[in-house]
Amino acid sequence: MTDARPTSLLICALGGEGGGVLTEWLIETARHAGYAAQSTSIPGVAQRTGATTYYIEVFPVPVAQLGGRKPVFSLNPVPGALDAIVSSELLETTRQIGNGMSAPDRTAVITSSGRTLTTQERMQLGDGRADSAELLAVVRRFSREHHVFDMGAVAKEAGTIVSAVMLGAVAGSGLFPFSRTDYEAVVRGDGGRMAQASLRGFARAYDIVSQPRIQAAFVGDLLSNEEHVAPIQRGLEADIAAMFPPQVHAMLALGHARMLDYQGPAYARLYLERLQQVLAAERAADPAGAQGFATTTEIARWLALWMAFDDIVRVADLKSRATRWQRVSGEVKAGEDDLLQVYDHFKPGAPEFAALLPVGLANKVLAWDRARVLAGKTPWALPLKIGTHSVFGMLALRSLASLKWLRVRGSRYANEQAMIGKWLAGVVQGTRRDWQLGHEIALCGRLIKGYGATNERGKDNLLHVLDHLALGADAQAAAQAVAAARSAALADDAGRALDATLLAHGAPARPVKEQPIRFVRKPKTLAS
Amino acid sequence: MEVSFSKEIESLRLGAGETFHGEGILAITKALLQSGVAYVGGYQGAPVSHLLDVMVQAKPYMDELGVHVEACSNEASAAAMLGASIHYPLRGAVTWKSIVGTNVASDALSNLSSPGVTGGALIVVGEDYGEGASVIQERTQAYALKSSMCLIDPRPDLGVMVKMVEHGFRLSEASNMPAILELRIRACHVRGSFEASDNVKPAVSTRAWMENPAGFDYMKLAHPPVTFRHEKLKGEERIPAARKYIADNNLNELLPGKHADLGIIIQGGLYNSAIRSLQQLGLANAFGDSDIPLLVLNVTYPLVPEQIADFCAGKRAVIVVEEGQPEYIEQEIATLLRRRDIQTPLHGKDLLPPAGEYSVEVMSQGLSLFASAYLPGAATESAKRWLEGNRTRRSEVAAVLDKPLPARPPSFCIGCPERPVFSALKMTQAEIGAVHIAGDIGCHAFGTFEPFSMGHSILGYGMSLASRAGVSPMMQRRTLAIMGDGGFWHNGLLTGVQSALFNGDDAVLLIFKNGYSSATGTQELISTPGPHEAMSSERMKSQTHTNTTIEATLQGLGVQWLRTVHTYKVAKMRDTLKEAFTSDFNGLKVIVAEGECQLERQRRIKPWIAKLLKTGKRVVRVKYGVDEDVCNGDHACIRLSGCPTLTIKDNPDPLKVDPVAVVIDGCVGCGLCGENAHAATLCPSFYRAEVIQNPKWHERLVAGLRGSFVKMLQPA
């Protein structure tokens, strides 16, 4: 008996997930089953969505057999001396393993495959998400056994919160010497609807963890999702397909369909012509197709996205489709008998209207707006909240969506086409010099996205890269410089990383944008 | 309406023969009542918030017992409350988070300790130290030493903690010294049990008044010349009396072990970790029987010199396990041994790290060095392998991961009214340039985390405005001080506003008026909105405008430039900030950023909405969303918000590679997404959906007609 040691469990949860309730359940269950137990936690301000942990120890010999002796429990989880870790979030599981908590010869890790993304991951300009497969690899390698399933999904399915699912998972793992009925008696408490939902979640998790086959299916799903390729639209016409090598077809089909949807057949033809230029250059640089026509494929993607630039017409079109209404109904979980009202936020400014005007007129509008700003006013904009569910709102959106004919006559169209031409020329020129250089310039299409200032910033960055890095004397060095600048441009929206990278590769930093200066009157001091 | 503690209040009523089950801090609360405490005060803050929260809510029961409970405006006022125990035989207890609370209270504590107390005075502090702490890492021990207060650091076993509260009062009375009882974070939240005894009604209480004040006694004043006598009394009478009480009642525990020639002296609060370390080293069993004798100091000040000397004399070596710096206890023991010419080698901070929490692993590292020096053996070697294994594993995991894992600090709640202000502030700075931002304590300190990363300094609770007084005269642009309503009432009104007005400072102060002292646990303040029985649409709104104590106070003090702006009006907030930074008015400019704490609002409206739905009444639910085909994947909206429900998912468009923004379940429809999209001219992908549950019949009719028209217009 004196050789027995407490069974230890570390619980990782995020604020608001009911970690406190879970520990209370576990302590009550131990009491119910007649075992000595202790829990501690460090909640602090972590209830405000931060990560936190709870720690529990249970002495695996019934109190009745201890002869009045009391085990001494630890208040801290001991790295490398834990029997189990249960966690509602995959990155937090990995964090605790990284802290040394899990010992591969001792610790069972029960974790949700679900992710609640951190702010750092969410706020990046591109894709800042941690790789779940990498996190899962850590779980596998540094645990005695592991149980992985989507706890959030199970909780949702059962209509409960994740703490009940975590309890079921702990119970199902057989970690503690308590019977299933001990746990259930505590959760049931004095009954009630909440308790029923908790019991459903508990039972489902219990089954998943205690029956490895169900769980294997979960993990299989997760892993196959990792490598899941989005369904590709078929139906590329034969004559178009014949113009391009098969490696390009999938992307080409998507791009071509986008052009038809965005503007029409003539625009789609322009797309194909442009793509042909790049293909010709790539064939010249890589006649054997050793690179699998990767540059043409990438251009098929980025060119389609750029040519389908987002303007009022496009947004109005997307927002007024029936499929969109259905998607929103699903997202907000409107019931059968509920009424749904959807309001769309728009704030078109002078540039958005100028976009649809011919160049001369557009310049006048923009000059007027700039004069406003120089006079210390804010740029002109029209904040709109349009009820898409209303007849008036839908009419307004459909009217705007029907302005495709005006789009091709507008100043923005002209401007975009010129820029696209410049970029493609860069790609073609680069490809002729060195395949890699052309490829890197092609990938810079990623910098072009969005609306307003975001879009402007992307274009400025791309132009700067084309003018100052793509022309470098050594083609291979230029390719490296372009690649570095591209990832730097996605590092921060102020462009600090990009400027640093530009300077490091011998190019000038981007020019400073003019901005009105404000003078603030200060009280008389020695400095004045 | 705050969190309900009805279950906890029930356990306060337990009597002899019953077993208490619950958290450490609640056990302490129960122990106060068992000790016949007459008055309780304090200032909330984790990890001891619950003590006062529970007592405030248990008012009817406290009235029954005759116990007075006061939620003090800050720790100084709580400490001053202990003045009642100077003259009168009243047992009093106050509580706060330490070290910060003790800092604020220290003036009153010095003036209390000098004349000393008649009735037992107990200060329950949450030693916010180590993992999970939210304040600077310093020790309360220093205050006990400098003001001559007893310091109790009980073994984290509920039974011992309760016993030490009861002894604490008697120790205080026996020595005339106020006593501090410190609990570390995990001890506050430890769940365990103890055998309860009956609560004791205080002899003098709110139900049994004193007839007359005490007679005049100059010795009870902290005023010269008696302060000189007080200082002597501390050394000549009080500390010796305390030592006698500690020794007579065996407050410190001497636990024998078979290696009688070695010894460990340890703070009571670290006992459990030490036992687990010894278990890892093969030197203790599961029930705490240690092979090395232990002296567990449940009272870490004053020490009992005879006890220490007896423990150390004749041993091959002794190690002092003392958390934090400086190592006051070890130094005192060293002096004591030296003066008595006891030659036992003394270890402590030479083997243990000077800073940081003594977790089991950290302690094991030190103790394994001690053991391998004096008790070489197989168990020590296996413990070393375990420690080495931890180190190796950490570097292995780091090597497997492509880059370090992103941190997950706490952040503004979903729908927090403070988030929009930081959005507006980000936009303002983009226009007029960066400003110096003096930060403060409170939820708004989450603005220092991503995506805002704002704030240059945090000098204490309510100190922001005062902390920029030396900056603004030196800076071309105006400075901003941010303060919560909690901080404003705690300290900021006087140290900040009054001082800035008196000195004619040119500064901008932004006060978050969310109605509660939220980060400490949404306790009520003098400016908390009153009970609301308003009509439905009114009830859904923020209620903070119903209490204008802050505005009235500022006006009364003479603030000339005062704007109250609702925080969700982002564009207006941005313009107001801009005006404050650029206005020709050169005095103090105060912006009251108003918006009810979302936690409290949800607590208020959730049960009400549930009731409406149950009875089939009309309810409008608001949720925001992002059109995935319109979203540009730049995530500028997230960089302006950081709301947990505004996240990203894989782009459903196979052409696009960057993830799109998505609003997930849990969105409370606060409206910030829409406001930001407008104010910052973001992309047009946001929509606001209003789901009307149980609509009226005419609404259905109109919606039906409208729907068929709209469908005709919609393409697939």
C-alpha cells in the first residue's frame, strides 16, 4: 500500500469551457466512489479566453483501506510524471507536451483534434495557422497512448459543453478506478435538461475513447482532410484543353469558368491568350516540361483572380444570389419558423465610383476627393447598410450587378489591365532568363487581393518588386530576392519587413506615401 | 447581478460533525466565521476574490451572526478598517491580492502595526506568485519583516489552513501584532475537505453594540513620541510573545525521518511540492513520511530561534527551501546559527534557483543536488534521469516543431465593449501618428496583446494618468492615459485626475465605463448601473448610461473638456480621440468610453431571453457573418478586432489559397464587425443577420410577400 502512488491528470482548457466544472465533477466522482482526491487550478484572468490548466490527483486505493492515513497530493503537475493529459484544444495539448509534461513511457494523451486559433495565427496577412498534422505528430510521438477526436463536434452534437465530453473521455480511458455509474451519478446530480445533455456528451466520448475503432475512424477523417483537395470543376471544352498541357487543366478549368462568370466569353478569351503567352515562354525555358508547367498553372490561378478583380459590380452580384441567401440562413442557424433579415455593410468611396467612369472623368472625381483630404477632411465615402432581404435592397444590388457592360469602359478596368500586362511581361521576361525567376514572379500574384487600400498596397508592392528586384543581373539571385520579398510583403501590413528585405537585396525601400500633416497647438513651454 | 455563490454560502453554515468540501479560499472564509470574526473587509482580486464575493452575497447570514462585511474601495481602506482592532476586542479580517494590494495598504499597515492590536487582526492575502500570476513577482514577506507583522504560510491542507486561521487570531491577540496569512494561487483553488465546527457569533457585533468608545490612550496612536516606544515594544515584548505562542501551540511542524543527521526547513505552503519531490527522489512515501526530517514553517515570521537551533544542531547539513527573493528566512537562519556558533552546513539558494515558483520539478533539481551530496544512492540517480529526460524531451519537441507555438494570452471577451475603443485607437493613430499610451490595470490591459499591442507602461492600478505626468511635457504629441472605472475609483480619481487638474496638465484620459470592476471578477462599483426593470428594447441595451457618477464627479472636480461616447460607435470614438489629440483646449481632456461589461449584460439578458422564448414571445437574435466569396483573405478585420469568434477557415474557393474570415458560433452580435468595416473602410464582406424568433403574424405576412419578390430577382 505504501508503494502506491497517486494517479495524476492534467486538464488543459480554454477560458469559458467549463474546466472548473469538470474538476468539480471529478472530485465529486472520487468522493462518490470512495477515493481520496485533490484538484487545483490557476484560473486567474484566463476565463477571458486564455489557456489555462487544472490538475487532479486521485489515490488509487479506496479510503476505506487506508486505515485513516491521508495521502499527500501535489499541487503542481509534475513534468514526466503524469498518468494522463486531457485537452480540449490540439495546440494547447502540444504546448503542454512541449513543456515536458508527457512522458512517452507513462502518459496517456486524450486530446481534441479541434483547433481554436490563436490571435497570432488569425491576424496574419496570409495563412498563419499552425500545421495540425505537425501538432498531431508531437502527440503521437510523446505519449504512451493517445486518443484523438473532435471534442467540440461531439459536444455540439450532444448539445452540451466540452467539459462533459472531456469527462466522458477520462472515464472511457479507464484512468481512475471509478465505474461509469460513479461518473454518471455525479453528472446527473439533481437531474434537469442540462444534465441530460451533459450525459449524452459524456456517453459519446466514453464510447469513442473506450472503443478504439470509432476513434480510428475519426483520426482517419482528420488525416484525410489534411490532404484533401477541393473538388475540381470539370467540363473544360476540348478545344481549350488541347491548347494546354494536362498538368494545367484543373486550374485552367477553374480560371476559365471564373472569367465567364465574371464578365463573359470575350474576357475568357483574353484570359486564354494571356495564358498562352506564359505557356510559350515556359516551353522555351523548359522544353521537356521538367517542372510540370508549374508556372503556367500558377498563372492560371493568379491571373484568373486578378482579372476577376473585386469591384462594386462583382460584390453586388455575389451578395444577391439565391445560393448566398441559403448559405447565410445556414450560418446563422435560422429555424424553419424564424424570419431572417440580412443587412450588408458597404462603404463605397470616390475610387469605387471612379472605377466605373471613363479615365478623364474618373481623374476629376479622384482629384476632388484628394483636395478634400488635403483640406483636412476625411475622404468622401457613402456608408450604406442595405437590407438584402428587402425588395428595395435586392433591386439595388441587382441593378449594380447588371453594370458589367460599364465595368469594361471604366478607369479601373483600364488600370488593372495595364498592371496585369506589366506583371505578365515580367513573368514572360523572367521565364526566358531563368525558369525559377519567372516562377517566383508568377507567384507574386498572391500579393494582389482585396479592396481599396489593401488592393492598392498589393499593387504598389508588386510594382516595386518588378521594377527593382526582377531585373537583377544575376537571374538566380533575382529569383531568390523576389521570393524573399514576396513572403516579407505578407509579414505585416505596414511593409516594414518588405522594406528591410528590399534593402537587404540592394533595392530601395518603397517610397514614403504622402500624408497630410496635422499641427497640434501646445501650451507655451521652454521648447517653443 | 454578479456570479451567484448560493452553493458556497450554504457550506458556510455547516456546523460541528459535518464535513466541508470545497476550495481553499472558501475554507478560509468558513474558518473566519468559526473564529468569531466581527468584521470583514477587502478588495477583490484573484486568487482571493471569492472570500469577499461570497461574504458580500451572504449578507443575510452575516447579519444573523452580527458580522459586518464591507467591500472596500481599495486595499488602503481595507487595511485602515483594521483600526477597529486597536482599541476594541474585535476580531477583524481583511483580504486582497498581494503584492500589489499590500503595497497599496502599506501606509495603514505601518500605522496599525506600530500601536499594535487588542482584537485579533488577520490579513488574508493571495500571494499571486508563479504560474498563473497576473502581477509583479515580489514577496509579501518583506512587509511582515519591516512592519513586524506575523506571517502565516500554512501547509495547503484544508484542515491545517482552517486551524491556522483560528490560531492566527489568537497569535495576533497574544502578541498584539497584526497577522498576515498568505495563500499561493494553487492553495486558494485547491479542492479538499475538513471537519467543520460551529460558527461563533462575535461577542461585540452589529447585533451586540458597544455602548461607549474606549477611553483616550495616547499609546494607541501612531504619533510621536509613542512611536519610539512602539518600536521598542516590537522587539522587547511583541515578537517574544508571538514566538512563545508559536512554540507553545506547535504551529510549526517537526516531522522526523530516518536520516536524522540531515534536515529540510521549508515554508508551509511548499510542503506538498517538497513531499512530491522527495517521493521522486525515493525519500518519501505517498503519505508524506519523509526519510529526511522536515521542519515545516507554518509561521514564517517571526521564526522561533530555539526551534531552528535545535533542529539544525548536530546535523551534517540542512537545506532551507524558500520561494522567491530575497531569501529572508535563510538569511535569518544563517545569522542565527552563526551567532550561536552552530557549524551545521547550511544550503538553500546555493542549490535552488533564486527566482520563480518552486514547482515539484524545480525543487527536485535542488533537492537532488542536496541528496547526491549527502545521500548518494540509486534513487537519486533515477531522479536525475527523470530530470534529464524532461530536458531532452523539451528540446526534442522544439526540434520537431517548425516554429515556436504561438502564445494564447487572455483577451477581451466576445462582445467586450472595450475592444472597439482599441479599434478606434488603432485607426486614430494611423491618421495622426503614434501616441504615448500610459496603460493601467484592468481588462483593458489586454489591449497590450495582439492584435493591438498598445501601451507603453503600467505603473499600478489607477496610475495611468499619473504615470504620464513626466512624459507629456517632453513630448510633441499629446499622450493618452487609459483607465478602467475600477481603477478610477480605486486610485485614479485622486492620483491622476486631481493631480492633472491641479497642475493644469495637458493630457488625454480615456475612462472605460463598463459598470463593473471586471478583471477582478465583475464586482459592483459606486458607478454600477442600478436594477433594471425597463421595457424589453431598453433591457437589451447597455445600462451604463443610467449611472453618471463618474461624469458628475469629473465635472465637480472641474474637468472642462468631457465627452461621453458609446464604445460601439467606432467612427465617433475615432473622431473624438482625434479631437482630443488635436483640439486647441490645453487642459485635461477626458473621454468616458461607455458600454456595459458584456459578461454582465449576458448574465442579465440570457435568462430573460430564455423566458421569452419559452413563452413564445418575439425575440430578435443578431449575428454577424462574412461572405466567404467576397472576403479577400487579408484579415485586416481581425487585426482591428481580435474577437475570438472572428476567426479564419480554409478558403472554399479552390482558386484562392489564403484562408477566409469566418464568424463562428458564440458571436453575440455586438456590432463591432460592421462598425469597423464602416469606420476603417474594410472590405464589404460583412453582413448583419437578424433572426426573428416567434415573429408576429403581420411580420410573417410581409416577409412572405417580400420573399417571393426577392426570389424573383435573385439569380441562382
